[in-house]
Amino acid sequence: MVREGNEPHVVLPCKKATHPCPCGYFGDLKRECRCGTLQVQRYRQRISGPLLDRIDLHIEVPAVEYRDIASTRAEEASDVIRERVRRARDQQRTRFRSDKKINCNARMGPRQIQQHCKLSSESQELIRIAMTQLNLSARAYDRNLKVSRTIADLESSNEISSEHVSETIQYRTFDRTLWV
């Protein structure tokens, strides 16, 4: 997680983050944003739609609450997460073993997407609605399919379920709701 102080951030590629507005408090539940609507809009338009389309995951990282920092609640251990990721990567290497140029879902081209990212009618409807309501591009559609395939791999699932597609859409809506 990338953060400075207690300000909410938008995580961009290469572990970079940007504030949601010039003052950094737009959307913060505890602090009031000092920026005007036009100022926020101009600030957000600095990141173009085509650039956002090239980023797979867009997530908001809110300020961490004291109770969360001080919590003694057991979280999922890093070695458990690491093993799940290792299994998913192994599954991807096996999937693409006959293709020397592709070793993971992110590198799939249109032919591989069509072959390995088949969706049920329910999943197709979810992605159709997202494409229409969020005005997503063809590039964003392909990215959604690749990320859905990866989420399914992390769950050791051969099929991409509507839950995988829904989760992926959540990772892609941030660019359309805040940055456009």
C-alpha cells in the first residue's frame, strides 16, 4: 500500500499514487475537500482515458484507521498468499507451455483471450452492462477478461464465474467514476 499521512490515494502503475484532487481530501470521510468542482475536474483530466485503459487494476486506498493499525486480529499470512499466487502462476505457465511468447495471462493476445477467457451468459451480461454504463473501451474489455482469468486462477478455478467478472469490474470502475 502506498500512502502519505492519512490522505486517500489512487494507486497508479509502478506503485505510484496520486491524490484524488489537488488538496488530497476529495472523498475523505473525515476531512473536507477545499477544491472547487472545476479544479477537481481539471486535476483529474490530467490522466487520459487511454492511459487508464492500460492499467489493469484501479483501486482506492483510503486512510488507515487507528483501530485497524492497532488491531491484533489475525490476517491471512504472507506465505499462504504467496503459495496461492505460485499455484496461479504455475497454472498459467501450464496453460501457455506451447507458446514461447506467452507465460502469463497479462500477455494474452486476442486469440488466447478468446480461447482461455470463455464466459457464461450471465458473465457476458455483466460485462456488457459494465461496458455500456461505464463507457469502457475495447482495450478495457480485454483487460477485464485477463484480470477475470487471473482471479479465477487464484481460486484454482478452470472456469471464469460471474463472481470473478464482478470483482474485476469493481477494479475497473474507479477510472470511470472518478477520473472521467
